[in-house]
Amino acid sequence: MPLSYYTEFITGTIYNWEHLLKVDDCEQIVIDSFHWLTKNKKCTVNAFVVMPNHFDMLWKISDGLERKDVQGAFFSFTAHKFEAYLKQKKSLQLEKHFADKPDRSFQFWEREPMVKECWTKKFFRQKLNYIPGRMNHSGGHFNPCQPHWNLARTPEEYKWSSASFYETGAKEFSWLTHFND
């Protein structure tokens, strides 16, 4: 029986909540990985936001593939790229991710991402509103615009999210799929 998943809301958190993704090059690594996953038909991505210490995304893993393999490809690829980037920059940030473990020298992601399947349209809409941070009548969040982040004045001004795609129709990320498609 082939595997099939609902669209999922996933949050991946940087180990120890470090602000590794504050660096544009590290944010770009995450974006490049989203692009690679969609280009290679591992998933479709409907919405995302990359924050300084985590990302939120709505994605649908392609039929027939296992979540652990698709997630594993994402987290492994980004971890290797983070390590290479931080070594090249001789960054002190690399030391914060040292892990003396048999299977790795560095730990960039928390072990278990939060994954919630969107079984209903209501839940999907709630998460779609949460990710780009658009306020709504049900109390949605203003992720990049929250005072403790202060990353943008409006959600659509924040470069590392799908908010402008949904608010203005701008398609800066060719791999992004509108939820109505």
C-alpha cells in the first residue's frame, strides 16, 4: 500500500534555540533545501517562515515517500551546509553546536521536529495564517513582526517567508505552491 500524507505543519528548531538562522547565508541554506526538495519532487511547500531560531512550514510529502526520509534529507543537508559555512567563516557559532556523539560532530537541529497533520481545512487555514504572520479574527500571530523579534514592520516585508506571495502575489520563490493549486 503506497504511503500518502496529509499536508503537514512542521516546525524545525535550531539546537538549544540558538539564533543561527539570523545569518542570511544560513537562512538561504534552508531556502535552498526547500527548493531542492520541491525540484526533486519530494514534497510541495505551501507556506513557510524562517525565523532566527526555527522555521515553520506547511508541506505535503509526495505520495509513496516516507516522512522520515524526506525530513531526514532536509535536516541532514542543512546541517552539513551549516557546518561547512561556519567552518569557512571560522565562526565561533560553530562551537555552540559541537556534539561529542558517535553519529555526529555537530548538532544543529533539535532531534524531533514538531509535525502536525492538517486533517481539516480549518486547521490548515489556522496554520496558513500563523506561518506568514497575518493577523486574523481568530488571533493569528504576527511572527516576524512580534516585538521580541522585530524583523519587519509587516509580514509581507519579511524576506524569509511566503507572506508576500499570499498578500501581493509576488513569486520570489519559484518552488512555492499556492494552497489553492
